Amino acid sequence: MEEKKPSAGKSALYYGLLLAVALIIVHLVLYIADFHKSTGGFVISMLVLVAGIVVASLDYRNKKLGGYISYGKAVKIGFLTVLFASFIVAIYTFVYHSNINPGEIQQAKIEAAEKIYEMDLDSEQEEQSLKWADKMNTPVTYAVGTIFMLALIGIVIALITSIFIKKEEYVSLA
């Protein structure tokens, strides 16, 4: 009988859900404390992201693969965990910018317009830039951006953490 390999997808989905909940809670706490736009808030969020990847990878290695995992599988589980989390966080981002704090997008549009006016463009370029800024500052674009940014940051973190998580099983030839 063939031995069935444990699914990386199931484990990543489970830990992706936990990671997403943790990231959302951290964001809400930082938002309430008015710390969500600070460098410190970003660092806290990144630490949660690293912890989520490490916990998911270690759990998969130790509980599903008998204590051994290749570098590639460790990267895979870490990246899939963040990828699943990114979709859930993107939904939260959409709701956040649509209902919880829509003023943040309005403020971003105002700041973008101020920067455009400072650039001393001709009126046609200015108008096009303002239209572009309006299109880019919407809950949908923020949500889509969340998916891409978390996936990009997640793959980098997974590539780095997997160096330390990998544990190859060596077969003795003697």
C-alpha cells in the first residue's frame, strides 16, 4: 500500500486562517491605539507574520512529516500559509476601508492631490494624475494591493525562515 503524504494545503489553510485572524486583531488594536500607521505598528505586524510562518512550518515538519522537511517544502508551506491569510486579510481591508475607516482613503486622496499640485504640472497632466490617484485610492485597490504585498513579503520571509526550519532526513549507506 502507498503511504499517503499529508496535505500541505490543509495545514496552510488552517494556519493561514489563524494568521489572518492574528493580523486583523493586531491591526484593530493598533488602530484603536492610533498606532496603525507608525513604523512600530508595521514592525509588530511583520513579527506576527514571521511567527505565523514559522509556527505553520514547524507544525507541518514536526507533526505531519515526522520531524523532517526539505527547504522547498518549508518554503511551500510558509508561502501557502501567507497566501491564504492574504485573501482573508484583503476581505478585512475592503471592509475596513469601506465601513470602519473610510476617511483614511479620503485622506490619502487629499494627500495625493497636494503632492500632485506641488509637482507644478500643466493642467492636463494634473487632471490625469488626479484621476489616477482617485482610481488607486479605493477599498478594492487597497484589498488587491494587500494580497500582492502580503504574498511578496511572505515569500521573502518563507525563503529566509525555511533555511532554519529545514531538516533533511539522512539515510546511512552503511
